[in-house]
Amino acid sequence: MKNGQQTPWYRQIAVVIARHGVLKGLGTPLFIGLFFAAYFWVLNAPAYPTTVMPFTWLDQIISFQPWAMSLYVSLWVYVSLPPALLATRGELYQYGMAMAGVCLMGLMIFYFWPTAVPAANIDWARYPEVGFFKSIDAAGNAFPSLHVATAIFSGIWLAHLLRGFNAPRWSVLLNWGWCIGIIYSTLATRQHVAVDMWGGLALGGVAAWLSLHHRACSKRTSVRH
């Protein structure tokens, strides 16, 4: 508060982003790097044969859209936003543990129940950007979609944090537009099918609800003491 007026939301965000900048700047890419190391290890060493996931009516409705690859890869920027808006080390550690739980649950499922998307009747040589991802992301880690799980987890958290800053409605709508775009891209690029998407939504949504509930309980406890 300054002269009886609340600090504008964008200035609040700027102050919070600057806090623990080294931890955020190093911790987020380190977390992503460790995830990819575990992801590709599981991808190349599944415990059982791979199951092909079914192609459903929703997959038939959403056609292949190569331009959606830009939305797909934007996830790695998107997932960096919620931790950037956390103010304390304790909040950062709790958020990191919750996100790690989402990833570990997905990786465990991948290991014990490896799954793949059905082969698409597409000449990937015509779409080198999408084909590149197809070449490195071999069959095995389809259900649940961790792309979707981490996107919805980040989206729910980011919406919660923006409301805490009293950010304008357009910023919350922009957040959800980006989140939905990433989820859409998993189907439009044929990286996943709808069944994978629903599994990712369930995993990420439940984890976000549990972690935010824990956050609220922790704040109430700290206020009472």
C-alpha cells in the first residue's frame, strides 16, 4: 500500500519475479533438464510391451495442423511462469515438489504401462519441424500426456496467482487461452490422442487442486500462529 492505494498488479508481479532470481533462473531449467533425462530413460527402457492407444471421435474432429507445433513447444516457457510469480523459497520448494509429483506419477505409468499413439497417415518429410519431434520421441510415453498434465497444472496455478495479484480479467483469460492452445496442440500435432489428453487433464488437475489446498491450509496455519 502507498498513500492508501494498493500497488498496481504489474508492479507487484515485477517485485515478486525479482525475488530469488538465481534460484528461479537456475532451478527451473535444471528441473526441466532432469525431467527430460528421466523421460528419455523411461522411453528407452520400458518394463513391458507397448500398447497402442485408441483413436476416438475427438481425434477425427481435430485435424493435423503443423502450425500448432509452435504452441506445443511453448509449454516450456509456460511452465516457467508460475514459479516466477512465487515470493518465498518455501513456496518455490512446495511448488517444485508438487510439479515433481505430477512428473513422477506420469513416468511411473510410462514405465509399467508404455503406450503409443496410432501411426498417422502423414508424410512427415513434408513437415520437418513436426517430424523432428516424431524422430526423437519414440513410442512409449503417450498416456497420460505429461504435456497436458503440466499445462493444466501450470494453468490452474497461474490463474490462482494472478487473482492474488488482482490482475485484470484479460490476463486470466490470456492464461487460459494459452493453456487451452497447448492442450489443443497435443492433438493437432498428432503427438497424442484424446485418451492421452483426458488422462493428462485428470493427473494435472487433481495435483493442482491438492497442492493449492495444501497451500491454503499452510497459510491458515501460519496466520493462527
